[in-house]
Amino acid sequence: MAFVKVLKTAAYFKRFQVAKRRRREGKTDYYARRKMVRQDKNKFNNRKYRFVVRFTNKRCICQCAYATLRGDVVVAAAASNELSAFGITVGHKNYAAAYATGLLLARRVLKKFDLDEKFKGKEELDGEEYHVEDEENEQRPFKCILDVGLRRTCVGHRMWGALKGAVDGGLHIPHSTKNFPGFKPAEEKGQEGEYDAEAHKDRIFGNHVKEYMEMLQEEDPTKYEAHFSKFIAEGIDAD
């Protein structure tokens, strides 16, 4: 029998540290969470708020939360299925629904802290870049950090719709337009990219869904009836 080298000795197993439960389950990125939760020493025990965005198979969920030693505390929450009360009865997981959910949460958070009168947010929805901190006000705006969990931050994702909704609603969330739909990166190094606000506005209003509905209706009526069955049941067509 050949000699087999023991690679993992008893000493190895004695010192082995089991990863955190939510890391083992693949639910939490602790590297990202540590960065979002960590607070400066001169701000000890100050609340560091996070704008949490999550997507399920049926809806979009937005929360405003802060971390404590006992666990996260949720200040306010909004889910896209609540939009039925505001006239949006179907399509609760698309870009338009994500925007509306983010906007709803922003107004709820500001109302809870009695800031809804001081920070009205954006009155006209045009897709243009907006930062509430640029406006002149006696009080500093309510600041949050975007928390997307395990989602990849690719350009045009629905999470940016929720972010845009919250920002237009009056929350201060540090961001740029580089990941918004309608942004075109610079072709040459040193140049600035172009941001098409109209393209983003079309996405917020759900024009991409309208175009897809019209295309399916013409090319494949059977697939259209199956794909948009809830829209048809509610009497909603492409127009």
C-alpha cells in the first residue's frame, strides 16, 4: 500500500470555523453587509439606514431598516401588491411597479419622521436626474444606503426603478445615472457618458410592456392570452 499524506489533521479540524448560517444558506453577502452596517467610532450607536430592495416571483418589496446587535429593525416597508389600492392591479414585479413601490416607501418614511412637508420630492416625473440634497433646505434630508442583497447590479435592472422612485419621493440615496436605463457609456476614454432621460421615463411608465403586448398580440395571440391573462381579466390592453 502506498504512503498517503494526511492533509487535514486533527489540528485542522480543531481550528475549523463554521461559516455563519445565512452564509451557508447563501442568503447574505456578509462582505457587502459589513460595509453597509459599519459605523464610525465617533458616531457610535447612531442609526445607519438602508434602503432594502428585494424581488420575489410575484412582487417587489422595499424596506427602510437599520442594524442593531439584536438584529435589523425595519422602520417602514412597502410591497408592490399594495399598489392595487392605488389603481395598479396587475404587473406587480415590472420596472414601473418597482418605481411606484420605492416612491410609496419614501413617502411613508418621511411621514413617520414628520419630514413629508419639508421634503416634497420631485413633482414632475420626467426621468431627469434628481438629488434632494441639492435643494436649499434648513434641515438635512433623510439619508439611506441602497441594499440590493445578492442581486447583480447590472444596467437597467428593476432595482434601479425602486431607487429612482425613492429618490423622486424625497429620500437622499447616493447614486449616479450610470446604471439607469437610457445611459450610454462613453466610447472613448476620458469622455463623459450620455444619459437619455426620455428612455428612462418610457421605462418608468411601462412603455416597454406596452410594446411587448402589441408585438405578441400581432405575432402570437395564443401566447399573448396566456402571458397577459391577468391583464385581460382586469380589462387592461396595450393602450
